[in-house]
Amino acid sequence: MKKITFIKTGVLGLSALALHRKASALYYYPNESDKKWAVLCGTWCGSSRDALVWIPEGMDGIANVFDVRKNPNLTGYDHIFVGTSIRGGQTTELFQEYMKYNQVRLMGKVRSLFVVCGNRIHPPGPEQKTALIDKYLAQLCGVSGVPLKLFLGRITYGLLDPDSLKMMQGMNMPEYDNLKREECMAFGKEILESV
Ligand SMILES: Cc1cc2nc3c(=O)[nH]c(=O)nc-3n(C[C@H](O)[C@H](O)[C@H](O)COP(=O)(O)O)c2cc1C
């Protein structure tokens, strides 16, 4: 092989490898299943996003993961988990918008609702579940009679916008991390087995 051809082939090979690595890093491939599962969430700083990824881990990777910021079309899915983080007792504006326009499309497919909240670092009780899920998220999503879960989340000062940071520090709220991967995985498994 001529020297120039050898160099060209090498460069093309390396580019293809780089592209492949990039694609692998960007895509999450679920395992095959006869049922189409999806997990959808609304988040500010990412704790619900982690729940969104860990719930399908408990289902051996058969659920696809979606963030409402991407305005996903979930019409091809049969079973959907819906969850959101909470600030000031509410979810993100985008989540509220998404539900307003997609509630009818998701009707009959939502198998479970979950909330990620701080609860001022206290263990949550039935009253938090009632306030944040039964009386809020379930109504926003137009869903009733499905299993509900409340996860404790986290606060990372470096991820907060200046106003939120000021508010948290004004409340003497320290940084914390109470979201547990094993709890999220157990929830995914529980719902999968119940359907
Ligand atoms: C500005 C602000 C307001 C919050 N308001 C509430 C609240 O009303 N109730 C609650 O239980 N937790 C509240 N939290 C805690 C969040 O729900 C918790 O940090 C959650 O993990 C954030 O989720 P995210 O990382 O997905 O955005 C608040 C946190 C911040 C920063």
C-alpha cells in the first residue's frame, strides 16, 4: 500500500471510531421487551433525572427515559412512569405545560407517579404524599388509582440559580443528598412486576 493511501485509511478509520464512540455515549439502548415502557420526568437540577435513569435500571433496562424539556412524543408507549421534582410545592413550568397538552394522549397509560422533593431533609410521611402527589401531581396528570412514590432528593449549591441559592441559604438549608439508587431501582421492579 502506498504511504499516502495508508495514512488516509488510518485517518478514516480513526474518524469512524470517534463517531461510533460519540454515538454510544449519546444514546441509551434499552433491552428488548414485548411491552413498551417509558419514564418521563421534570427536573431543575437533575435529581429527578437520576431517578429517571435508576428506575429503568431496576427493570433491567427495558424502559426508555425522557425529560419533558425535549417535548417527547410518547404515543408509541404502553406503560409510562411520570415523575417530577418539586419547588415551592409545584413542578417545573415546562412539566405543567407538557401535561396540559399531553394529558389526553397519556390517558390510560400512566402506571405510576413519583415525586422527588427535599421535605426540609425530614423523612416524608403520608401527609407529604397526599399533598404533593394525590392532591397535586395526580390531578395535574389526570391520573388516579396508580402506585405513588415519594423520593427524597438533594441540593447542590453550585447548580442553583442565584435567587434559589439565596433562598436556600436564607433558610439555613445545607447541601444534602438523600436520593437512593436502590430505592429507585426497587420501585421500577415493583411496578414492572405489578403490570
Ligand atoms: C428553590 C427551591 C425550592 C424548593 N421547594 C421545595 C418544596 O416546596 N418542597 C419540598 O419538599 N422540597 C423543595 N425543594 C427541594 C427540592 O425538591 C429537591 O432539592 C429536589 O431534589 C430538586 O430536584 P431537581 O434536582 O430534580 O431539580 C426546593 C428546592 C429548591 C432549590
